[in-house]
Amino acid sequence: MTLPPERDQLFISYSHVDREWVERLQTMIRPLVRSHGLRLWDDSQIPPGAKWREEIETALAAAKVALLLVSSDFLASEFVTNSELPQLLTAAEEEGLRTLWVPLRPSLVRRTPIDAYQALGDPARPLARMDPVEQEEALVEIALAIEKALTIRLDSPPGAGAKTQGDSAGRPRQAAAPRSGSSVLPDVDRQAVAAARSGAAQPEMAQPEAAEPPPATVPLQLFATSTCLLRQEGGRWSMERRPLQVEGYREDLGEGVALTLVKIPAGSFRMGSPGDEPERSDDEGPQHDVTLGAFFMAQTPITQAQWRAVAAWQKVERDLDSDPSYFKGANRPVEQVSWFDALEFCRRLNQRTGQRYGLPSEAQWEYACRAGSTTPFHFGATLTPDLANYDGNHVCGNGPKGTYREHTIDVASFPANGWGLHDMHGNVREWCEDHWHDSYNFAPGDDQPWLIPAAADDEPRLLRGGSWNFIPGGCRSAFRLHAVPFGAGSHVGFRVVCLPQGPSLNPSIPQH
């Protein structure tokens, strides 16, 4: 059997019950055939009497991208699961075959190895559940994702298209949820893992460190704080404050500086905003259900004291300015830091501590911000400058006006949300790992960072949260913004998340 000299095929795997979708897809991507010299292959091209296994092996050897059209019939097919799929996944692991899948109809794909690869669409809303116009729009998005995957170099490291024990950030999966944790790991090839989920190498992410012993277990503590709910009574807003204890741990950064992280429980929520939410934008929809694993999140944005401590540590990939902020103060949030600066901070944490720190995915950020709430703000239906640092000259809905401070203030100056997180609605905006998308069409249904295959270094990244200089409508839980990752401003900072595998989730908890 002679192998083709180069990879120039799109390999389509499907159930014959779903043949109609193959034909519709081939029609949609016909322009790619002309512009990229792409060849399409599916098993209808196998000649009568040929040995199917050998034909599939030959086709996979010529494939640059594999597309799986997933349905219950696809997963039930003996030929697919016993012959075609094993060869395909082997090619993905060993030869860097870029592997994508499309949810056609409801199935148990989440219980299969396919789930470790990038989904082009939400499994909770497969193509068959869409109306005809939505289906055509979805096919366009699928064609564009295939085009992105076609631009990836084929000389990337072995395994660059492989499934991993985790997500695009290398975050190990837990039995209770699809994924949890953070990006930028010390012991995972970030490029290979990102490619496994997004179909693209991500060169800006952390590279593997030398093998280290497992991190020591960090005992959890109970931290005392307070939370607040806004209630309207007789046309007036009142604040109902409540004491709160949250579970978490402290990472010692040296010289009396520590980083406090609180435990965010596993669960599900509806991401985005409803159509009738005041001051919403179209990019906050469509709303979709997301399931997340447990993780830890910094209780506040990273402070200037925390930044200085870590900036003094050994460099991993880039230098860090020890004092970049425009507004000075040890306990004020660090600002004027780029997305790449924030990642370097995480890399240094990982290198020093052996833990697994990174930027939150957008889904993790909104889930943690809401803390079980469904209102525009975790405090309630509106916001007051007595509860967050933003431009108090403006209101959201029928909320009150108040002070416009015109600068950042110390973190944790106001009550926390229900899970113990401060400053989610003001002070500084916060970098997330995800690339920018202008809607939630085809957004992941778990806490996976949503990355664009083969994105350029300057592809915009997500910003979440409010800021000291913004109106309250732009501080809502669902509000989204983006910026180039090299950019920095006095209104932009970040906070980190950490995988739960480092700190113990079941210790005896000492009182703090």
C-alpha cells in the first residue's frame, strides 16, 4: 500500500444514517476545495471489493483534518467504534492529525474519548435541533473552523492533535464535571494540549518544566468575610449585609505577602444575559447552559504587593516590570499589565510552588461572579457605588447615583459575593484566557477556554468585570469586553485560578 505524499484531505467520519449532513457539509465547504486545494474523503469513496481498513488507513495518512459527525447512530456503529475511530484517534495522538467533531443529534458523546477534542457546536443544542436558517449559519461556522484548522503547520510536535487528560489548558478532568482548574501548567506541553482541544498550537503558553515531585498538600482554611444583597423597598434601595465564611487557602509569596484563594464549587449555570436585561449587548447571547468542575479562584484581583513579590522571582519567558501601575498602593490592584504579563505571573507561580495556576476561562469567571445568582449583578438587580468602584455618575436600571472615585482603591473594600469573591463588579477589568467571539454561538458547554484555532499572537482576548472608570451597565455579571493581548491600561488587571489537585479538597479545616 503506497501512502500519499502529502496531507491535503478532510477526512469525514459519520454514520450512514446521517449521510444527508455529509452532503450538506460538502456543499458548504466547496469553496475551500477550490481555494485551498483541499480534497474531501468519506467512506463512500471506497471502491467495491476493497479492504476497508487499508483504505481508511490510506485516507487518514493523507488527511490534514478529521471531522467527526456525531450522533447516537454514529456512536452505536460497530464499524465506527471498532475500526474507523481507533485508527483516527491513533493518527491524532501519534501524527498530529487535527480532529474536530460536530454534534448532529443528542448522544452520549461526553462519555467517549471524542469529548477530549474540539467540538464545533454545543452538544446541548445539536444541529438537528436548530431551525433551517440556524443550521445554515452553523454550517458556515463549521466551514470557517475547518479553514482555520487547515492553516496549521504539519511539522508540529507528535501528539499536537492528540486527546489529552484535560482541556485546552491541560486541566485534568474530574469524574464530577468535564473540566476544572487553570491554564499554564508547569508539567504539561501547553502547545500540544491546546492543539488537542482547539486544533491549533498556542505558542504563547507555558512550556513544560523539568519533572518535579507532586506538590505538597495545602490544608484548607475557613476565612471570615461578609456579603450583601440589594433590596428595593418602597422605591428605596437598602443593603442587607450578612456574615460569610468561605473555604480556601493561602499561598505564601514571601516577605509577609500571601495570595488568598477560595474554593468555587462544581455546578452548572446559565451563561450570558436574557434578552430583557437592561443595557445588555448582543454578544452576551445566546444564553447557554454550562457545567463546571470545582476550582480555586483568587479572592481579589492580584494586588501590587503580590505582583511585586512574584515579579522578583526567576523569569520563565518574559521580564516583568515590578511597578507597572498608574495608581500606586500595595493593596490596590495591579494594572497596566498585558495578557502576556498575566500569563508570565502564572508561570512563575507554577515554577515556584508546583501548583497549577492560570487565568480563568470566561465561563469560570462568570460562574464564579454570579455565585448562584441570576440577576444582572451578584448583589441584585442594580448596583450602587457603596458596593463597587465604578463611575457613580451613571445608573443601571433604576439604581442610585453616587460617588465617582476616578481611581482604583484597595481590593476587598466592599462586601464579597456569595462565594467570597471581592471586586467582581468594579475596580479593574480582568483578563480571561479565551479569545474573543462576538456571540455564544458554538460556545463550549463546559468550563473550557474558547480558543480560536491557529490564532495570531495579537488575536483579542476576553476581559471581564467592571472598572473604576466605567458605567454600571458595563459592570454586570454578563458584560463582555475584549482587547489585544499586548495592550495594557490603568483599568485592566487580573486574578488567577488554581486546579484543585494541589490543595486538598478534603482536609480537616482549622478555624482562621
